[in-house]
Amino acid sequence: MNSRSIVNHINALAPLLDTTQMIRKMFEDGAENVNIIILVEAIERDAVLSLNILKMINSPLYCFPEQITSISQAINLCGIHAMYGFIVYYSIEFSIVANLRPYRLSNTKFNDISHMQCILMNKWYSKVDLHDAQILTPLALIMESGKLVVAQEVVHETTIKEFINGIKNAVNISVYENSLFGTSSYYISGLLFEHWHLDQLYVDILKGLDFEHGVSPIISHYIDILDAVRTAVNVSSIFTEDSINEAAEIVSEIGLDVVHFKSVCISIKETYLKNHS
């Protein structure tokens, strides 16, 4: 297993679902220019997509006081940017069916982690900079997608036990991934997004997340924000005391309120534990 086999794997992937491609084009000129009525109609024409979006949004993790029963209601509550993230997330999940056992996870737990990263980004950073939070919230939801490709590759190469042992003992999963195939799963997420012609901004952020060389100041800033989120909650640490403290150090280094960040982390953790006790 090496970076070339992963690139070949990605290049062989089919395009995202037709509805997702159509909606992606709606967002090309910016979310602020999307006609919400047309967006709702496009989503609702795809009954399976609609059903899965509502299923995601009605997860106890999102703490909505009542059942969300329509796409228009979901957009009103979550916002158009988050809706874009849900759409892409479902399409990726549909396109790459993977067993996450190599990462010592069930697929359900992997989904929970992705959604908690999304929730943390939204609840934390929307109080800091709403505009940037709207940009980064969908990315927080889908940034772990590269692990689906890695998991498929590991299973295909029948190196599951070796990989699991490596993950179990790794201090940093990205460093371990890089030692095996010369890149990280976040960079692979960037390659995936490039393959599917998703937002170039997302591609640049993901490629720079573990390999931050020569990026622009704004990309560097976004990388720091995303780094705090993925440090607090990830496939090996779900809001542990150590992971929250390590993430808080990143938050402090970029000059933001550590107390607020930690309180959001603890709140999400409590909700998660309450629903998994």
C-alpha cells in the first residue's frame, strides 16, 4: 500500500450522485446566491437523500427540541452552509462504502465523530466569526472522508491486524499514516475533493492540514481552526481530558477564548455520553 495505489483508487471512483453534482453547481457562485426554493425542490426530488438528511439532523447530537420533518425546516434551523455539508456527506458515504474496522471503529461511531466535529465547529466558532464558521462547518463534517479510502485500501491489502496495532499504539494517527504511505488521510480527503470538483478552498485546507507549506495567511488561519476541532474530537479521542487540553492550547495560540471552547467541548461530550450510556 502506497500513495500511488491510493491515487489510483481515488481516480477510479465514480462521480458523486447526480443530485449532489447539481447542488454543487448551485453553490459555485457562493452560498449567498443560492435560491433556497430551488435548493429545497432539488433535494426533495431525491427521496432517499431527503430521508437521510432528516435522519442526520434528527440525531440527538444536534439537540433540536422537536422532530425536524421537512427540508425547508432543516435549512431554516441549520442554515444553507450546513445543509451543503449534509448533502456532500451523504453522497460521499454512498460512494465509498467502507468498513472502519482498521481504525478500531464501527461505522456508527465514525459518523458520530464526524457530526461532533461539525457541531463543535458550529457552536464554538460561530461565536467568534460567523462568516468563517459557515465556511468551515461543512468541512468539519466531511474532513475525515479520506479515512474511508484508507480503510478500503487496508482491507484490500489484507493488512488489517498490522494497521490496527499501529493505530492502537500511534501517538499521532496522521504521522502513522504518513509513515505507511507517504501522506495522511486528511491530504487524501483533499485529493478526494479535487477528484469530485468540490470547493478548491476545502482542497487547499485539507492538503495543508498536515503539510502546511507555502499556504496563504487565510488558509493557514483556517487550518489552525480545523486543527483545534480535530484535536478535541477524532477517531482515537472523543473529548478526553487530554484531547480537550491539547486542543485548547491551539485555541490559545491563535488568541481565542479557551474557556468558551472548553465549555462547548464538554457540552457536546455530555450529550454524546447521555445518548450512549
